[in-house]
Amino acid sequence: MGMIKSQKEIIEISKMAELISRLLQKSLSWVSPGMSTFALDAMIEAEIDRMGVVGPCKGYEGFPAVSCLSVNDQVTHGIPDGTRLQEGDIIDIDLVIEKNGYFADCSKTIGVGKISKEASRLMSVTEECLSRGIKAAMPGNTLGDVGFAIQSHAESNSYSVVRNYTGHFIGLDMHEDPMVANYGTPHKGMELKPGMIFCIEPMINQGSRGVITRGWDARTRDGKLSSRCEHMVFITERGNKVLTFH
């Protein structure tokens, strides 16, 4: 896949980014105590069908659903099932859509009903990490600058950064190379250039950064909470444009 997207590709990918943002907003509004993640995924799939797009996660290397719904200590790739959300849980909704060969990807973690101060702080700092990463995503900077901005903010707040999973380039496929790590060294790595579009998606743990992965299911090694959020960022001549919104 070309890392520098053409003007037509940028326009079409941007349209998909707006669609997925609206889908995510609706999905987040449906979250409530007592709802099963399976039921939530079914509602998301119905909305995807109504929108006239495809949910490419379903069937991808055997993944059975259109959404990844990761609850509490699940870091990513949570498979929707009969588990019912409880008051005080946190849930990350991670969505991908595709139409006519153009892809978009976005995620956000929210609380289910009233949540603890500790959970709320973790989610807030994760959002701040995303914001710091976006601010570092400027032409002439590097992927290392983006990763360092995320990592330094998380660790300064006594959280850890997951290294097993990362962000990625996107647009003409669901996941394009290179990866966009949430940790790094300033001025190291690939230089960012106008026309690049990629996902920045910090996954921040309350405890250690260790992750145990069994099949698709990826959870914190110590059972503590993990939070994640994701935006698609387009590098412009003078800065960047965030294509998605929460």
C-alpha cells in the first residue's frame, strides 16, 4: 500500500472517517448496564447494514463479529458474547468499516453507568495521550516523536503503555504498514510526510504493561484495567487533520 495517499484517496478515506465517527457515536450511546456485548454488536451490525457499508472485522482471520468490544482488563480484540455489562465497567468499542475499497477505523473507551475515580482517571489520561500523540504528528517529525509523546505522558501519570499492539497506517486496507507504536524515541523512526494517513491508538494500562493473549482475547497480565482510544490522522503540508471524531 502507498503510504502517501492521492487526492482522490484522501477524499474517499475522509468520507469513510466521518461515517465511522457517526457509527461510533451511536454505538457509545447504546451502552447500558445489563446489556450483553453480543447484543451491542448486533445493534452495531444492523447500523452498518443500514449505512450501506461493510464491517470487515467479521470473518477477518476467523473473527466472528463486526466490532471489538473490550471490557475492563481486556486490552483489545474483545469478542462480543453473552457477558452482560455491569455498572462500573469500562468498555472500549473499536470499529472498522469499508466501502469501495476504502477503510476507516476508530475507537473509544467509556464507562458503564457510574464508574470509579480510578477508572475515570485512566480513561482521561488515555485521551490525553491520544491528544499528545496527535500534536506530535506533524510533517518533519517522526513516528518516534509520536510514540514518545504518548509514552511520556502515560508514564508520568504512573500508567504503562502496551507494546504488544500498536496503531497502523490505513485507508486502502484495514491495517497497512508501518506500525505506529505508542512508545518511542524522539527523532527516531520514519519521517512523517504530507499525504500519510494513520491511526494513533494508545492502549494504556492501570498496572504493568504485560499482556496475556489467548486466541483473539488480549488481557492485562495483572488483571487491572486497560483503556484505549483511537483517531485517524492525516498529515498535511503544515500540520495535520484529525479525520475522525468521538
